[in-house]
Amino acid sequence: MRNVKITGINTLLSVIRRYSSTTYEFVPKAKSVNRADIEEFCEFIDRGRNILVITGAGISTESGIPDYRSQGVGLYATSKSRPVIYQDFVKSEKIRQRYWARNFIGWPRFSSVQPNVSHKFLTKLENSGKLCWLVTQNVDALHYKAGSMKVTELHGSSYRVACMRCEYKVNRHDLQIAIESLNPSWRAFSDKLAPDGDIQLSQEEIEGFCTPHCPKCSGPLKPEIIFFGDNVPKPTVEFVFDRVQDCDQVLVVGSSLEVYSGYRFVLRASEMKKPISLLGIGPTRADKLADLKIDAKCSDVFNQVNI
């Protein structure tokens, strides 16, 4: 008996009605998924006994977190703002002030975002015993919120903060309280959430914001995420390459793989002749490596599959 199957027509129709009534602000226009693609995807999942999953920002857009590259709705398409560069953050107190001011205002909304159908599907995949490991390029912790345990956060997490000078670490929620106490009368507002949890503020709005520092050594604080221009730690890279070795198939969900830090694992899997499936809206860097490519909204596929 198959372990993976297409859901019944009544369930499918109710899902379509529910999702057609919802507007996803950060989800680009998507093609309709066809039955043949669903059948092939079911076969892919059914065959897998040790699937390595790699996720990107496209899995979280349906939760309300924007990405960088989506056509028409990503940050690069809708704003002249660009993510902070690691070297700039390290060298400039002004850059750190700007980052923490924006992140302070954006944090309540960013941290309240909840996992969607796609995150929950991957948790079910883990619970079914089919998951080798889950590697996410996202810093939003939504896989953990959905209940996944076998997770590597390739680019770190916005929920952890560390001193750049000593060993001090702090939970981001606790840091929010500390920042509030530093800025009892400072106020700013924006409804333009950015991909990494900060928001857009003008330089005038940032003026007067007191930047948090390490309470032990007064050193600069940095979220434990890999900024643009920084490198993923070598032990993390080696760990994921080991998981590529262990797996029997690779599933990429919601990633264009334009950033090499994620693409290299798919490239290695291709060199090892392991089946690769890509799910998400728009082209990816690995399209030519894929055995199956479904150009569609993630939930439109996962909602039609039972494990």
C-alpha cells in the first residue's frame, strides 16, 4: 500500500476555497499545479527513505515574511534597501545603530509569525521516518515552531544574539526588554517588514536610538545570523555535506539557490547521482540538475499530499 497519496476531492476543494480567499502579500504570482506533477511528487516522496530537505525564504512567504528575490514582491523588487553587509556591521557603530533600531521595531511582528502548511508538512515527513535531515537557509525559526527537530539553520537564527568581543549570549526576546529599557521615550513605526525581521526607517527616525551593548564587556552585539559577506562556519558545512552523503534523495523547497551556501549541497548531490526535486515559484540555479521541478506555490502541492 502506498504511504503517500493525493487527498480526496472534497478535501481538495475545501483547501482551494480556503486559500483562494486569502491574499499573500509576499507570495509572487504562481502557476497552477497540475495533477501529473502531484502524482510524480507523491512518487518521489514515496520512494524516499532518507530524504534531505533544503528550504529557503519561499517557504516562509506564505507565513507573512518577505524574501529578497521573488519577482514583483521581493525586497529587491519593491525597495532600494539592501541587507546589511557583515564587514559594515563589524566596523561601523552607525550601521549597528541602524540595524538594531530597525530590528527592535520589527521584532514583535517578526517573532509572532507562525509556521504554515509547508513547515507542518515537513514536520510530518520527519515524524514519518523519511527525513534524513532538514537544512534551512532561513533565520525565522519557523521549522522549530512547527515541531521539526532534525534541523540545521545554515544561516543562523534571529532568535539568538551574541557579543562580538566575549562569550556572552542572550535570547532575542530578553534583548528586546533590554532595548526597551535603554529607549524609554524613543518611538518609530513602519509596516514594511524586511526578510530578516527588521523594518524600513529613515535616518531621521533612527536618530536618538540607543544601541544595545554587551552587559559584561560593553562589546557590540550581533544576531547569530550569517550576514551577506560572511561565511557559514566550516563545521556546519561539513555536517551538511555528510547529510548529503547519507541521504537517498534531495528535496529543495522555496529556494532559488542563487546563494552558493545552499546551492553547493545540491551540486554535490547531483555529482553523486542522487534524485533531486525542486518545489517553488520561479526559476532556480539548479533547474538543470533536477529530476523533478514543480513551479508552483508550496502549499498548493503539500495540501494535496498525505503522508
